Amino acid sequence: MRTLEDERHRQTQAFEQRRTDLARDVAEAQSRWDACRRTAEKDLDAAAVAYRKAGGTD
């Protein structure tokens, strides 16, 4: 049978692991978001150049 201290220790470890996992997930999501944003900016810039070359005006 677990003592109260053992249970508290187990829950603390589980909490710390979950917090670590969430921090990693947030960092990965931020990295993916940044990559998508950079790609979108490049695509938008390329579309603007193509539009101007085709005689479009701003």
C-alpha cells in the first residue's frame, strides 16, 4: 500500500513529466507555425512580383 508521501511523489513526477511534454509540444508547434509563416510570406512576395510583372498595379 502506498503511503501519502509515495503518492504525492508519484503525482509530482507525473505532473513534471506532463509539463515537460507540453513544453516540447509547444516548442514543436511554434516551430511549425514559424515555418508555415515564412513559406506564406515567400509565396505572397512571389505572387506580388508576378502580378507586377504581368502589368498589375498596387
